[in-house]
Amino acid sequence: MKEKSLKDYAEDIYTCNRSRCGFCREQCPVYHVMAYETYSCRGKILVGRGLIEGTLSPSREMAQILDHCLLCGLCQARCALHNLDIVTSMRREMVLGGVPTPVHRENVQRILTEGRLLDARAAPEREGQTPLYVGCVYRTKPRELATALSVLERLDIHPLIADETCCGYIVEATGFAKEFEAVQEQFKKTYQQLNAPEILTLCPTCTITLKEKYGLPVKHAIVVVAEQLHKKQGIVKPLGFRATYHDPCHLGRMLGVFEEPREILRYLGIQLVEMENNRYFSTCCGGGGGVNAVDPGLSIEIAKNRVRDAIRLGVEIITTVCPTCEPTLLRGAGRVSNEIDTFIDVRSLWELLDDALVD
Amino acid sequence: MNQKKITEKAYGQLRKILRDRVTLSAIHRMAYSRDWSPRYREMNDLPDIVVIPRDTQEMVRITKVAYRHEIPLVPFAGGTGMGGGAVAWKGGILVETKGLNGILEIDEENMTATVQAGITIEVLNSELARHRLWLPHQPESKRACTIGASIGCDNDSTFGLRYGKILDCLLNAVIVTGRAEAIRVGQRKASFSSTGYKLLDLLVASEGTLGTITEATLRIVPLPEVREVRGYVCRRLNDTARGLERLLGCGLAIESAHANCRNRLHFYTHSYREKYGREPQLPEWADAILFLSFSGDRDIVAFNVDKATRIMIDEFKAEPIGEQELVEGWWDSKHRLEFIPFKQKWPVSQRQKKFGAADLGLPIGRLEEGYHRYLEIAKKWDQEILGMTIYNESPNKATASISFAVFVDDSSQEAVRKFYRYVREMSEMAIELDGTMSTYIGDGDRLGGFNRLEHGPGLTYMRRIKRIFDPKNIMNPRKKFQSRWIDSD
């Protein structure tokens, strides 16, 4: 499907200019750190107007501003416009305008030539019945991947892991539309489970990409875990501590998976305490949209802000179920502990399941 | 020295003060080129420089630079003002005030909060709620609106009927004047004072034309135990005011009171329509709907609700809205600002045309007359009716701060100018009916100069006051005294 040009979003852009409500701005994690209106969605959309009217042109400066967007979608949840599509479209304008961000271009090249974003350290093989798409990030984390696979298998979910290439989210998200088409072709040639009735995933970002850009019948594995736990009795030992759950943007806000992780936590005997911004209005960990590649300092500051939300609750840990959120929040937690001498641990929901499941 | 060189020189000096919190970038300046006032597409008011101060001292130093070079200074807060007050009409230095966003003190013993003026009302109340307290000044724009903007614009407040508007909560404030002097005005933590002149009052509705407000001390109150909201369908518009007067007169404690005409109800029930997939149903005989909120201890609230309902039915032949979901949907739009994710009201309602309003104040006996004139004047200037809301914003008495709203066609210059002709004629009507031409938007770039119709020779004294605070006219120049839209005859 051909991507829309920025001009195709003119109605949304002018509607935003008419509305000016600012609902997007006040919770934008990037705006909170960067302070210029330009970093909020409302501000970016005004810049987008400049682009479509010709009063502004693509530039490295504009590309850098657009790079500082997590594509977390909080603005969109507070709105009714296609904010993420608009920002992505503006990023495409930067690429077409000959000012792409070098590190993003390098990542795109790598995906095109090697089929992956990161160096894989895990090459799992499983020949079960249920196709499982692992994704680039989990392939760099053998221990975490092994934990997730162990949990699935103990719950009678037997994965089938086939050859796979990168879903290409970061290619599309950073504005490389033409290259994304090539990545999609590459994916379809490699992944042999395209006709499966259901494909499980581990990474929320891969899940939303495979669902929306490839039209595949995907389901995040944590949903299936929740279903399995419902059917089984006495298979966990209660963990008994207080925790808060961070909703990953792609899993929660975009895919609507909120309750299953929470049900699991309660099933594990964890006392769940909610952060003020949760579910649809959860604030990003700081790891999204390619921001960490261009400004790791910003990513950390955003993570710290999210960690502070959790520290306010007096809980022992933050848990989440995203391979990007976990390390990002953990980095943030480490930095916050340097400042206020309070360390809050960040643990994956897979780890907690692994601890709790009785063999 | 030409203007470009002056700007560059000023920028160089500001860089020494602010480092990366100052920019000349056209991209950043574009993001600050609009507020919520109706304007046609080609109209962008780009400032020359954007600065982000973090405290009063930085604001003093910024103002000194502006003063030295005689460059305009335009404070910008939420960017949701409807009057053009925050746009850089004459270019200059736009001050992003939201860098001044700290809470300096919460004094529970004296029930005050001292804040930097760039904090939003919602963030402040989020923090105050941890102490079971709140600031009851609550405009619909509270997510974006700051304390400084509330003071500068004197905007509306949902709970004005009990708590008044911002001046009723404001104890003192720090303003950096156009002379680059920071002064604290007001009465410290006391509620009022009879000594000196009331400089604090001058700041309210000053729209950044006297200086930049950097701090404020506010009277805060305990969070109520419960709140109930009710709606009453009334036969006549005047019944809403008379009914309210009666309810207050008999001793009831009512927290808020708003009256909508039928058209306006549609605008406020977006969340109801999204949730339930149907339009609100009203009897054919109903001209207006009165919404009341009651808060306090549970038994007191229950008594108030019951008594108010009986009076409205028995004495005003009103009918309570039986479908509480409708009332809650209205309240979602008015106060809670809770919408189904991805279906928020504001962008949904303005895809084709823009919200615009004449924000008049009328004596409570002239409401129906005002309403009928609104319909005529809107028709005369081809304005599509959005509807009327009456806000009651003065403690314990029925008053009428009215939004006479229309959908503005902003597709052409001529269409937007027609809107402002509508505003002009509505303003003239307000004066004719012994009212005021603005109660919550302010003069901005629309009523300045034309407001002589309301103030007469008083406007001359206002200009003199302006010169005392801002001798070089750098503070948001032209606002309040000139209009881009309405010629003063």
C-alpha cells in the first residue's frame, strides 16, 4: 500500500491548527524534557503546515527535531487525528528531501543487507506447533529469550521458531518508505509461517508492525499465557510483593492489551499498584521511535521521569513485558538511584512468571 | 541599525543568559506562530526569537535585553487563548513561560500554594491532590492553561459560582514589568488588603501588556468529599438565571452553574454520543438546560440536590434530566475532560470550521434578548450557530458571562473578517444592553481600541497605566489598545 504524502494529511493538520487544545502537549515525555513547543505534537503539526505550504523546507535541523519523537502515540490517544502518521510522513519528507539521519540510514542499510537490526547472540531452534516470531531485540538477549521460551513451554505452548528477518518497524518509522517495501519483500521471502492461522510474538513493536503493515494474524504471547493460566490451577507459588506495571506503548495503547498482564500479576500473588498514567495514557519509557539511537541522553531523561512515577508509589519493582522498555527503564532506574539513593528494580513479566511457575 | 541586526545583537546577548534556551530557528518560531483565535490560513505571526526562562531573574535579564533594544516581548503559555493575545503581532521575543513550572511552596496551615507562573493548572492540581487539596480555578483549557495565563487572560472557571475567578484565588504575584523590574504585588498570604492601590487587580486580564508574571501565590481549598452533577431542562432561558437566583437565595450551596441553549448542548455531549451512539433527547418545549454541580459532605450534597430539584420543578416547571449518562457526558466535556481514547472532542468538532465566540457579559435580565439578537447577528454575518453557554463566575450570585459561539469558516480572509464583524456587532449589542464586550477572552488583537466604546475616557487612563509599567511599549505591543480586525470609529 502506497504511503500517503504529507499533503494527504492536510485536513488533519489544519484541524489541529483550528483546535489548539494542547492535550497532546502536556503529557508528551519529549516536550517535558526539551521544553520547546516544537517537540510537542501540536508544535510539530504547525511545522508540518509550514512544509505543506512551502514556508519551511526539509533540513537537518528539522530532521533532528523530528528525530526527537518517540512515536509513542500518547498524543494520538489524547486526540482524534492521525498524529503518528503525520510525524512519520514528515520524517519521510526529510528522507525525500535528502536530509535523513545518518544513524538511521546505517540501521536501514544493515537491515536490508543482513536482515537484522542488531547483532544476534541467540539462534533458538524450536520445532513446536505454534509459530513464534522472535524479533531482533530478543535475538540479542539469549537469557531473556530462554526465560520466555521456558515459560511458554511450561504452560504447554510449544513454539515453532522459523528463519526470520527484521520486521522493519524502525525502517518505516524513521521515514525510509521505499526501503521499507524492500524489507517487507525480504521478510515475506524468508518467513515460512505467513499462512499460519496465528503467529505469536514476543516484542510489542514487532507485533504491531506485523499486524498493521503485513496484515498477519499475530498475537502477543503474553495474551496466550494469561489464557493458559486461567485454565490451570495451583501451578504458581505466590510472589507476594508490591509492584507496578508499565504499559508498553505498542502493546497497550496501540494493541489494547492492558488487562492480561495485570491478570497475570494478580495470579502470581503480586500486589499491583497503578501509576497515575497507565493503560491508554501510559507515558513512554523513552525507548521508542529511534530516539535512543540519536539522543540517548534524552531517552535516559524520559526513562528517569517514568521511574520517578513508580517510585512515588512505594513499590518494590516495576514490571513490564517489552524488550525495549525493560532495559530502558532499568537504565533510568540506575540513574535515578544515583540522584536520590532509592533503587527500584525493573523486572520482566517473563522473569516473574519463571520465578513463580512451579515445575 | 536595521531590525535584523538588532535581533541578532539581542540574540547574542540572550545566548549568554540562556544558552540553548534561546533560538532564532524558523522551525521553532513556526511552532509558536498561532493561538486559538480565528485567523485565515496565510496569517502566521512568527516571533523573531523564542526564549525559555527558568526563573524570575532570568526573566529580568531577558526583559533588560528587550528594553535596551526596544524589541517586543510576548508571553506565551498554553497557546489556547481565543483573542490573539499570545501571538507575536509585531514579532519580537516570544517568552515560552512554561519553563517557569515549579511548585515553590504548599503551605497547608495557611492554605496557600506558591508556584512559578508557567505551571499548568492540571499539574498543580495533580500535586495538590496528594495533599487532599485543590485550586478551584478550572477553565476548560486547564490541561494547557497555566497560572500566569489565567491571571493574564482572566479566563473562565467552571466553579466560579462558589469560588469566583482567578482574582478570588490570587493572593500575590511577581511581575517583571516592561521596565525590567521584578515586583511582588498583592497582599502576601492574606486574602485582601485595604492599603495602597490594588496593583494585583491590574495584573488580571492584563494579557502580558504590563509585564511577564513569573510567580503567584494562590489560595487553595480542601478537596470535597463528593460531587454530584445534575441537569434541568428549562422552558425559557431566563428561568436558568431566575432559578439559580432562587436556589442561592434560599441558602443552597451550589458549586457551579452553567446554562446551555439546545445547540450548545450538542457541542458538550460529544463524549455521550461516542459512548452511547445516540443524540441527547430533549423535550420540544425546552429552550435551555441548566447544569448544576454540588460538592461537599455526602449528606449536605444530597440535601442540596434534593432541594434544588424540587424548587426547579415546583417553581420553574423545569424537568430534571432523567438520563444521568447524559449529564455525566456533559460533565466529561466540561470538567473531567475524559474522552474515549483517540476520539477527543476538540479536533472531532473542528474538522471543517473553527470554534469562535463573542464572550459577552450581560445583566441577568437581558439573557433572552441577548440570545435572540445573537441569532440575528450571526445570521446577518453568515455565521453558523454553535450555541450559547452561560457561565456563572461570581460567588453566590447569578451572573452571566456568556459564550455566544459560532463555527468560523477560516478558509479565506473574507470569511474570517466576517466573523470579526459578528464579534463587533455582538460587542456593540452588549454595551447597548448595559453589559461588557468580554468576560473571559480579553482584548487580544481583536477588541483593542474598539474597547473605547465600553471604557470611554477610562481607556485613556489605562494607556497611562500602561506607560508607567511599560514606558517603551515593549510588552505585547498593540494588544488591548489596537485591533487587527475591528476598526474603532
